[in-house]
Amino acid sequence: MSDSDRKFFPGWMQEFKRFQSLKSQFYLYGNVYDCYYFPVNYKDASNQHDFQWARFNDIQLLLKLYLKNEGFEIIAYYDIIDGLDISSDPVTDLNRDNIISYLIDNVPHAKSFLDSKKIGNVEKKLSDALSFFRLLMSNNKKVSAGIINYSSRFSGDPNSLNEDERVIFLKLLKSAQDARLFPEKGGMRNILIFLCDKLNDIPSWILLENPLTKGIEIKKPNKEERNRFFRVQAQRFYHEGEAVNFEEIISIFADLTDGLANQELENLITISQQEKIHINNIQQIIDLFKYGTRENFWEDLEKSKIENAGNELKKRVMGQDPAIRKSVEIIRRAKLGLHSIDVKNTKNKPKGVMFFAGPTGVGKTELAKSLAELIFNDEDAILRFDMSEYNDSNSDTKLIGSPPGYVGYQEGGQLTGQVSAKPFSIVLFDEIEKAHPVIFDKFLQILDDGRLTDGKGETVYFTETLIIFTSNLGVYTEDEHGRRIPNINYSDSYEVTSKNIMSEIQNFFNTKLNRPEILNRFGDNFVVFDFIRPDIDKMILLKSLNMIRKNLLKQKNCNFEFDEQFVEKFRQYYILNNLNNGGRGINNRVETYIKNGIANFMYEQNTSENLNFRVVVAEDDENKVKFECIGK
């Protein structure tokens, strides 16, 4: 097989092959617990089309086959549970029974350590096992390779080793130095391979500035490897009853399965067979694996709902037509699957991203709730995260969960846990500017990859979510003394308000946060909300009054009345001078003067039921809000 054909090795094996005669010690980390596919006849095949692909349940089996094919004469495997396993070529014929004798005969100083010892004693203690591997690396008769598993368990904290742990890693360092080179055998050398979860589980001084050691990340299968999996395994999917649209599926399979390990790809086969979902419905198979449900709210979203979305949203969010238009556009794109047609990997993005900015109390959160009701038929399908609660350096662990061994591991991540439970939802990050800078790295990953890995190592997908960020950035700015001063005024037009707010947002990300790449990820999805303007306040007031009237009749059998004259006077004396506080300010006035007033009125009437009453503004009595019975 030519070197060019080796590109069909997994990426990490290509790198290992390149360095196996240059380094004496390798640390393989990352996706080390997966299953693997490898061409067992790569030495004999004339080209890739002749490859015979085999499945290996774990990495040590794959490494043993590979090392044997590469000409290693002794291959030793060790883990602290199963102990030592020795294999060799037929000529050498070494095994557990005679390996100690071989080392005593061929390695200086081996007798002093191994004399009278049995292999069963050597493998019981990690320190003794590593001494054995050091001797094996020192032998200059047979090209040898050692595979040592679970290396991440060698220490509790690689940055704070106790004395026993320090001795262990010093032995590893000495093993790398003692490894023999075989110029007469094509420049091969004895090598040790360590399998670990993460590279930082190994003390940095083992790897840094050490020309004998090499860390290699084992990544999940890339696009080409995922497509090859499908070509080889397509017939194992459920395919009864109709012809398989092979070319159509292969064109989308790799994108749909981005980020999945080999074992997870096999799980797709199991789901297809178990649920009898035809391979032609590959999207449904993958959604069932990722989200645990066949139902897809985006696909089920009725066209009539989208056509009438603008009117429905305006009933709840008043005076924010630009924000509603932008929201409807994004919903349409998501429904049609056009939300990521401008990127190479179309399935790695959330359904939509919006950044709501503007004054307080103008409907930013209310619009998010309205969208949840519109899309998912459930206002509670909104997952809200107040970023003021994520403003310290450990905030990222709150979102994704602590890693194993750390406090809070069992609790899981607040964000990843909720999205895992509700994959079809709106995720609302409120007041984003209050988040600690470490959180923005998680935002980048969500916006770029559409997924996060939680503290337990499980992947949580955001590809069916609508992400909304809200912010009060731009409402205030700082003067030369660092004091907060208004950046927008109620008297400003919407155009001026929008321009000033966007200028401050850009300044925040580009200068204060120094993260322009985050600003770029939001694209053109910024929506600036306007102040609540006159006439819009009246609509909000009437909505609140009508809701009070409806609930009083339903819950208390009370008839509550108000007229146009009351509405105009209440606006004049209680609302129009307070519009800079937005809809929340209007609702606060309703609560103070109307809801509390009704409670006091009912208390005076000695009953809260079967009342007929009205509300008025008494201009002859300091414009007080009063309630009057109009009969029973």
C-alpha cells in the first residue's frame, strides 16, 4: 500500500505512523473508549478499494494488530485490573511464562529486579509493572511495544503529585530514555503507548520540551470516516418495504452525524431496527437518538401559523414591529430548513439566533415567551438563564456541570440538563453583558457547533433550539470618569435610539470584552426595541384591564367596568409621565392603583364575590383612583 493510501487510516493513526520511528513514548488521549474500524489487510492491499474493514471493540485490540503488522516482535499490554498480556511473532514465541527469563538473559540489570519473581507478582503493583516495561524497552534483541491502559488513573492530580506518584512518572521518563533503536531493522525502535482520557492527566514535564514523547489526540470519526461507515453498514439499517435512496442519504449522513463516535453511529442501526424506522428516514433515526423523540416541532409547525405569526405576536408584544418582523423571518427560515444554508455543515447550527437589545420593560422577554407559545404550543418551552447569576470564574461549570470528582458532579449542568430534557425549546440568555467572560466561550461553541459536552462527557445538542440573547447594553454609557450616564433618551427617534444602542454594543464586544468574534457570530440578527410610545401605552393598559375584568368574572363572578374616560384620565395622570420605564412601568401602575385598589375595595365591602363595580379617576379629589358599586 502506498503512503497516499494511508490517508484512509483514522487521522490519529496516520500521525502515529508518521512518528512511530521518531519517538519512544506516545500518549493517546480523547476518544479512547470507542470502537474502531480498520483495514486488516492494509499491508497486502494494492489500493484502498481492496481494503477489508473490520470492527475492533476497543483500541488495544486495534493497536495489537497494527503493531504486529508493522513488525514489532514483542507486544505487551497492561492495565491495573487485568494485568499483563504478552504476545509475539511465532519465531520469537514469547508469552507470560517465559518473558521474565527472556529479559533476564538479554537485559543488563534485569536479573537484580526480576530474579525469582513470577509474572503474577510483577503485574500486581503499578510501580513494578512500569519497571518491567522499562526493562522491556531496554532490550536490544527484539523490537518491542508496550501498551499501558488507564494512564489517567496514575495520579489524583498531575499538578500535585505525592512521592509514590512522582516515582511512577519518573519511571516513565526513564523508560523513554532507555528505549532502544534498531538501525538494522529499518530504524524501528522500542515504544511505549499510554492510553489516557485527557492529555492534562499527565504531568506537563513528561511532555514539554521532551523530544522522546508525543501526545496524539484520538478524535471522533471525521466526515470521510462517517461516510465510509454508512457505505459499509447501510444494509444493517432497517430497509424492508421500499428501495433505499442511497445517494440521497449519503449526501446528508455525514452532516447529520457530525460529532458522533463510532459506537454512536452503530446505535443508529440499533434504533432503526428496534423502532423499524426505514433507512430512508435517516433524519428521524438521528433525531430519535439525539433527542429521544420522533416528534419534530419545526417540521410540524403549520404554514398557517407562520403566515399569521406577525398578527399573533403583535397581540402580546405591542409597538415592536421591527422585532416581530425579524422574528417571523427567522421562524420561516427554520421551518424551511434554510437557517444554515450559508455554511458548509448545515446541521451544526441552532435553528435561529437573535439578539434583543433596548430599554427595560419594552417586551424583550415577552416576545421570547410569545415565540415559545407560537412554535411549541407551550410558553414554558422557554429556558431562561439570568446571566447575572453567571458572573464568576466558575460559571461555566454551573452551565455544563462539574467534571467527575469535583463538587456538584452529580447535579449536572443547569443549561445542558435543561436542554437535554427539552431539546425543542427557546433558550433565553437574559442580560448577556453580565455574564463572566468564560461563559462567552460556551456561547461560541453553541453558535458554531450547535452542541456542548457536559461535565459527564455527554453531548447535548442545540440544533433544534432557537437561541435568544437579551441585553440592556447601550441604554447607558460611561463618561470619562467612569460614571453611568444615559446613552438614549425618550425624546430620541427610533433611528437615533437604534444607532446609539448598536454603537455601544459594538464597543462592548470589540473593546471592553475584546471578543469581536462573538459579535460576528450574532451576524445581522440584532433587534433593537423601541421605547413604549404614546398610543402603544394605551394598548398595553387596555390589555391589562381586560385581563383583570375577564379573571374577576371567571374567578369571583364580579363585573368590573371601566370606560374610555377612565382610560384617558388614568393615562394622563399615571402613565404618560412614566413611559421611559416601558410596559413594566405601566403594569406597575396598574398593580399599585387598580389591583391593590380592587383588593381594598372588596375588603371594605366585606366580600370578594358577586360584586358589580367600576373604576374612575376623581379629578375633584386629587385625581385619585376610586371604585364604586353599580348595583348587585
